[in-house]
Amino acid sequence: MNATLTPLSVLLVEDSASDAGLIVRHLQKAGFEVRHERVIDFDEMRAALGRPAPDVVISDFSLPGFGAAGALDTLRDSGLDIPFIVVSGVIDEASAIELMRSGAHDYLKKDSLGRLGPAVRRELTEAFGRREQRHAAAAVRESEERFRAMADAAPDGIVAINESGVIVFLSRGARAMFGYAEDEAVGQHVTLLMPEEGHAVHVEDAARDAAAEPFTVLGNVREARGRRKDGTIFPMEFAVSKAVVRGQTLLTAVIRDMTGRKAIDSTLRFLAAHTGPVGPDGFFRPLAKFLAEVLNADFVCIDRLSGDSLDAETLAMYTDGHFDDNIVYGLKDTPCGQVVGKEVCSFPKGVSQLFPADAALQALKAEGYVGVTLWGASGAPVGLIALITRRPLPDTALAESILHLVAVRAAGEIERDNAEATVRAHNDDLNRFNHAMVDRELRMIQLKEEVNALRARLGESPPYFADPNPSEQA
């Protein structure tokens, strides 16, 4: 056997054994080592395609009850991408063209079989090219799916844009961070994710990044501000890399929401700034205002507990940017009543529906709530801090963390204030006792003077004599 022959598996749709032999001989003369199978109807062809697939199908145009059109439909139904060549002695031009439109790759007349070898080689090459393209496309899809899976598993947000700044990919973390569904953001300019005042700076940075060398990480971590779908502005940091994917330059940013870290840093700075003597507003009013601002809350109250923790006295109440007068209120049927005795109590949404008897919640149209108990040195609750929003809490864990940070200091201030109140009460009692003793002494002196005057009128000597230290006289 000639080692230079090209192996070729042929499926012949042909009812004439002699014609099938003629086709095989022409292929052999063209340099093929031919292995062939001949079929004459649907069932035989389906069975043959179900075995190891042939390299090429060569079909006569017309067979009794079958033919090239039926064979082509059978091949197409199998899903195989195999060259299909029509060879016939009685095919007209119109029928041949229709078969080509339906998916046949070539057609020859039986008196032109000299062209069969080159036609088969050409179609085998093109079929190989199509397979390679499919494999490459599948590899790209697989790579993209792996990238998407890894990107979606990352806690940070990942956003990819093209050279024009148009978003082409938004990871699950980025969707959660910015509040957009993928189909809402992909195809939009990346300035969608930034406040308007930062658009010009971003466009300039993106142009510079696009001009940098490909396959590089572009500079250090940068800080900027992002904009969520609901309009909320938040701090973020990001790092940008550049790569060329399928001929397209992409800038990919890994983005981290810095809201939590910035809020924690601000809380630590606030506490550090209030470690010494407090100003005229005390500690609680500045704390309530700070918590409302750092956690974007609509209402904050700081309470002292009284009456076996059944009642609360507000030490600071901050609502919609202003302070309210302090009040005493009962904790029954309020979410604050659920807080006392627990480390923390959160209702991320629907708090008004959960506590319909709480008139304050209904008036605020409250949605989110988080509260923390303030524990005294003895281990008993001395107060609480409550935070309310008119929308679902966006980050319950962050709110709880910050409340825990300030709780120790707030509890200490309440205990200090309670101790000072006790000292003041004791001082008041002592002052009242001293005043009573002085009044008694003055009354005794007055009585003695009255006795002396009475004895003098009676001509008797006075029994009491003036004492330079009347308060020490018996």
C-alpha cells in the first residue's frame, strides 16, 4: 500500500454498484486510500452516520424513493459538518443550484469525475477550517465562561470597557455594587457608574489608559467616587489593566467599595476627637448627628434606660438633619424594646409593618432599623442607640459594626452622667441637711435671747450668756 495515499472514508448514496465503483476508482487515482460504504435509503444512511462518521458524503441525484435532497436532509438532521457532493448524470442546473442553497458543497456530472478528487480535497480542507473555527470559538467561549465564573465569584466588582468607554462586562459584584442589571449597563458608557462632576476626569484617564502598552497593569490603585443606580454617591478604589481580546482592546477595572472602610475610619476619628472634655453640646448630640451622616440614616436616637428597662429617656434625637426635644417613652411594642438585653437587633426592611403599634415608626414611614444595647460596667443594660431609615438598610453589617464601635464610649458617658447625677443628688441632700442644722442653731440662739429678755423683765439674772461661737454652744 502506498504510504503517501490519503486515507478517506466515503459514504456513497448510490443504487448502482458499478457507478459506486467508478467513483471509488477516480478517488484512488486522485491519491486517496478509500474506505467506503454504499447506502440506498434513509434508514441505511442514518445507520451509517451513527457509526464513525465518514469524511465525505457523495450522493447520486436521484434514487428510487430517495435521492440527493433526502440524503442532504438526513445529513443536516444528524448535526454533522461533512462535505456533501452531488454526482449525477442527469442533474439540471436549477436543481443543482437549489441543492447548493440547501447546503450541498459541490456537484459534478458523472462524465466529469476527473474533477472529483480536487473537489473532495478542497471540501475536506474547508471542513477542517470550519472545525478549527468552531474549536477556537468554543475555546474562547470556555475561556470567557471561566473568566465570568471567576469574576462573579470575586467579592469586588469587575467592569470591562472597550476603547470607546462602552461597558462590555459587569460582574456579579459590580452589579450588586452599582445596582444595575447586566443588560441595563452593558452597552452604556462607563460614566453611567460615576457622578457627573467626575465624567471629564474619567474620560481623560481612560484615553490615557487606552494608549498604554497592552497586557499591562496601569499604575497604582486609584481612588474615585462611584454612583449607584439610585443616585447614591460612594467612595471606591480601583486598579485598571489593559489587554487585547479577539482584536479588541479592553480596559478592565477591579473596583472595591470603600464605604465601609471610610465609615469605620471616620468613626475612629470621631471617637478620638471626643476622648477629652466634651463641648457645650455634650457627647450624645454630636454622636447622633455623626451616626446619621456616616450611615445615611433618617433618624437616630440615643436613650438612657429607666424603670427596670421598660422606659427610655432620649439623650439625643436627630431627625432629618435637626435635633428634637428629648422625651421619655415606653419601650413596649417598639423595636427598641426588642434591642434591650441583646447585643444588637436589626430589621433590614419592613420594620413599620412588624411594629404597627409604634406611632413614631408609622410617622417616619420607617423601613429599616438597627439598634444596639449599651451595657454598663456591672453587666446591666444602661441605654441603647437606635438608627432608622426610610428605605431598606443597604449594609446592615456595617451599621452594626459602627454601632458596636461607639457603644462602649456611649455606655461610659451614660454611666458617668448617672454617677454625676447621683453625686449631685447627694450634694443636694447634704446641702439641705446643712441648711436645716444652721436654721436649728439660729432658732436656738433666738430662743435663748427670748428667755434672757423674759428673765430680765422678771428681775432675774439671764441664764445664758453671749458666746463668740454660738454654733458650738450647748
